[in-house]
Amino acid sequence: MTQGVAVVTGASSGIGAATARRLAAEGFTVVAAARRIDRLEALATETGAVPVRCDVTSDTDVTALADVVSGLDAPLTVLVNNAGGAFGADPVEQADVEQWRAMYEINVVGTVRVTRALLPLLVASGAGTIVMMGSTAGFVTYEGGGGYTAAKHAEKAVADTLRLELSGRPVRVIDISPGMVRTDEFAVKRFGGDADKAAAVYEGVAEPLVADDIADVVAFAVTRPHHVNIDRLVIRPLAQAAQHKVHRIK
């Protein structure tokens, strides 16, 4: 039996791909959306997901995504706003404004664009859930993280505002805020492809979180009875006591 349709953005790798796999296993008809259609097609072969090429910064792409979802036989019950990313780690006084703009466009405006397009379908299902893939960077700032923390603080504000505005309508808003998660691409992209800098982020950390850990939490949250709204879940590895406190094995 299907649990309805679940749309996952940023589904071509990392947390998005892991979430698409897990929700498919939970019985959802998964629509996997991302820019890299070749990866989505491989994911579709593996899981039965519906692949849709979609850049969340494009009105045209997001409209096309909504058209695909509205044409499916099952109702849209879950939207996982996972598309996002970090670019650069420069201090504010040396900020690359275009990197800041890109982070805001993807993490914040892209999330709003997709949510706005799919919200009518979520309401119509009578049991909708929106998952915002936030970050502990949405609560605490750190040196070199100004652009990313600004974007994630803003994304958290969108989630909190949306929950208030949807009060009385059948749509939950859940904010999942991971700490240190090691994926194949996140840190590498942040440092412009420098694999050594990316590896240094996790150096000495025995067990950082991995994408499947976050997918597991998403699946738990969206499969609770619909009257149960898990407003926010903060997930860190045991080694990360706080944003600035990480136990590293020397």
C-alpha cells in the first residue's frame, strides 16, 4: 500500500538520495528531484522513484515539477525540502558575495519556491507534511560560516513562520537540523573541490553522522500519526557535543 507521494529535492546524492531510498522502502511513491538527471535515473532504477530534473532556483523547473506531481494517481503527502548547500568558508570581510547569494537562493528562496508550488497539493491531501532540511548552523554561528549560517538561520525562520501560517490546515511542518554529517559531496563542494580541506573537517572524528542516519530520522518523523507534529529535531553525532565542541581521536 502506498503512503502517498513524497517529493524529495536535492535527491541526486547525500541525504536527499538516502531519504528517497528510505521513503520508497516505507511505501511512498517517491518523486526524486534534482539537477543531475543521470543520477536520478539510476536512483529510479534502484528504487522505483519518479525522476524529475529540477533546479529549485528556476521557476520553470519548479512549475514542471508541480505538474508531474499533480499528474500522479496518489495524493502528495510529504515534501522534503532538502536541496541546499554551502559554498566557501571565508570570513565576512573577505566574503564572495556571489557565493552568499547562491547559498541564499538555493537554501532559502528555492525552498520557498518549491513549497509555494506544492502547498495546494499538500493541503488537498488532507494529511500533508513539509520537512525542512535545516542545520545546526541555523542556531549557532561560527568563523568562516557567515554565508551558510545566515542562509540556514533564514531557512529556520521560514519553517517557523510557515508552521504559524498553516495553523488550522492539515499540513505539518517539521525542521530536521543535522550537525556533522559526512557525505560524499557536501564539504568537497564547499571547498571548491579540495578533497584535503573537506577531509580535514572530519579528521579524527570516529563516527560522524552519515546520510542514512538522517534519512532514518526523516522517515520516523513523517510516519508518525498525523496529529503528531515534531516541530524540530536536532541530530548530532556523539562526538559533537556542540557546534564548537567535537571530540577528535589523535
